[in-house]
Amino acid sequence: MVLTRFLHFTSLNTACRLQTTASIAPMPSVSKNVYPLHLQVKEYLPHFRRQYRALLREATYLPDSAARTFVHDLLVKRFNPPDPRKLNPKYWGTDYLRSKVDVKKLQTRSKKNATKLHLLERVNLEGSVPDLQHVLLRTYGRAGHRRRELVTQLLRPGEDEMPQDDTALSQIIDSQISKNLDATKDVEIDKANAVPKRQRREHKEMHLFLMSQQANNPMESMRGKIKKLTPDIPSTNVWGRVLPEKRKQNLQRTWWASLLERVLPPLPEHEWNRLRDLAEGTQPIECPRPRRKAAIPRNGNEDTKSAGEEMNSLYTKPARLNTDVWAETTTKADLDDPQASNTPQNNRTRAMRRLYGMIWSLSSKMVQDENTKQYTITWGGQRSPSAAGEITKPSFRDAEFFELPDDGLAQGSADRKVRKSVQRETKQLKH
């Protein structure tokens, strides 16, 4: 009896398993569309991939951590921009996005990538200071698209200029809707709710910062000085007629465009403080990241060199030459001199501090007090006391070299001969 019940239970369990397996059988794969791909695009894809990897590799060796993060994020955004079509499973595993690429645009971008790659290589391998300055100016928002992003944040109105309750917000929306209302078109609520450009430019924070930059006028700025905070718009034109309202708006728009090109927007407080510490020596300069050695064949020996290679190295490698100025000890000096103070590390630290000081002098921070709601704008210091207008004075020990003796300066015989010859030639010219 027990055996019969056991066999009956086993048969029911097996039947249930078979039914479950049949219910979860895999669905047949859906066939995807085939998108034709241009032949030149196929040829450029491996080249683009190599450039992308090379740029990311060079970005990891930049001598500034903020620059490494900024350049890496910028490269990822440019080479792999966000696109909602990438999230659509319909296009997964297909060449849909590649088929939309323009060949001419691909060639132009390939040339730009090569230019930027050479720039990063000059920074990392040759220690080019102008190229490093080019990178750091864009990292800290003194040029490039990050400066434009910071200017956009500065153009946003503050909390005190925004509507404080729903009633004020509804009044603004209704007023904008009444202006944009048209019987032949639909009412665009988003446009009505948006803040006009003129209102964004003329709010309190922007005007306060422009006054601060005009008063400080960073000497290292390559963008020119802010001379006027209001445009010079004449009341009449050349014919003596009243200037049209549209012409006034165009002149004001052109003036604002030229003014915004000169603006050096404020940095976040933590970035400004970091620049100050690096420029003043409070924070030590970062050590350069060691580069990975070049790959060698498995069967080859790295230490073995032919006689010709050793002889060429004697002719081409001078003593005390360090090929990588950003590294502490990349090559071993041929002659050891313990009294040598002009080492590459000392030169690198001084050059980096000067560079950070120059960028710090172009930067500012804008902090709002929590109690008074007033803004405090602080600009970075100058690169040197002479650049700030402070004339340095000699020490007491060196002052004796600049003092005039009581009996006057002694005149040598050579000075008297030169003076007599000059007087003689002057008399001849007069006669």
C-alpha cells in the first residue's frame, strides 16, 4: 500500500516538472533589421578606437588630479555622447547609430583628435608649460566650455528674485501666457514659464559680480578689461531720427555678447581654496604618476643591447639630461653631484606653483552669508608683489649697495676721455 502511494506521488511530481518546463520554453529570437554601413566608416572605426584609448591613456598621466578627472569625463562625453536611442533594445547589436555617421564629420573629428592627442603627449612626455596651461585653464573654467557653463550658472536668478509662493508664480505664468497667446497657435506653457534672457542678464548677482571684476581687473586675463557696465545706445540714428526699438535691442544684445566673452565666472569654493593652497605652498604639489613601461616580446631580453645601440646611446644621450621634466627620477644621471640644487623636481615644483598662481589670480569665489544673505566676492592674489603694484625694498644688508657715497662717485680716466670726445663732436656739428 505504501509502495503504491509512493509511485503515485512520484508520477505526479514528474508530470508537474514536465508541464513547468514546457511553460518556460525559450521564445524564438526576433530578427533585427540590417542597416548598411559606409565603407569609409568601417575603415575609420578601428582608427577612432585607437585614438580614444590613446587619449584616455594620456589623460591618466596629467600632473593634476582635477585635470585628469575633467579630461577623462570630457573624452567619454565626446566619444560616447548620451543618446536615448542607445537604451532601445530594438537597436542593440545593430549598426543603426553607425549608419547615421557623416564621413566628412568623421574625418574632421579625427584630425582634431590627433591634435589633442599631440597636445597631451607634449604635456606628459616633454613637459610643455604652455600646453599644460592650456589644459588647466579649461579645467578650472577660465576658458572653454566649462567657463560657459559657469557663466550660465551665474546668469540664473537668485532665490530672492524667484516667486516665493504659488500665487506669485501663477501671476507670472498668466502674464506670459497672455503675451504669447495667439488664436492660430497653441499656448506653449514651457516658454511662458521660462525666464527671459534680458531678465536673466540683469539680475542682482550678475551685476554685482561684473562690478567686482571691473574693480579688480586681473592683470593675467587674456580676455580684456570690462570697461563699461551699460551699453552706449544713441537716442537717434545718423539721420537724426529716433532709434527704433528693435535696433536698440540688437545693440544691447551685441554688447552683452561682447561683455560675456570677458567674464571670468566664480569657481566653487572648494576649487578656489585648493588653487590658493597650491599657489601659496600650503598644499604640496602632486607627484607625477609613473608611466607604464613599453611592452617587450616574451622571448626578448630587455637588458641585452647590441654594440651599435650602446655606441649610439653614448653619442645621443648627454650627461645630466632628464628627458621627462615632470618625473622625479626617470633617468639616472651619469655624474653624481650632491651639491647640485637645480634638480628637475625643484624646477617642476616652482613652475607648477607659478602656473597655479597665475590661474588663481584669474579666479574668484562668490559666497553668500546665511544670515544677511549678502554676497562676498574674493579674488585670487597676484603672481608676485611687483605684479600687484608693490615695489620690493632691499634688505638692510643689501641697502649699502644702492646708497650714494658722501664724496660722490669716482670718475675714471676712460669716462673723461669719452666725455671730451662727445663734446668735441658736438662743437663740430654746431659749426
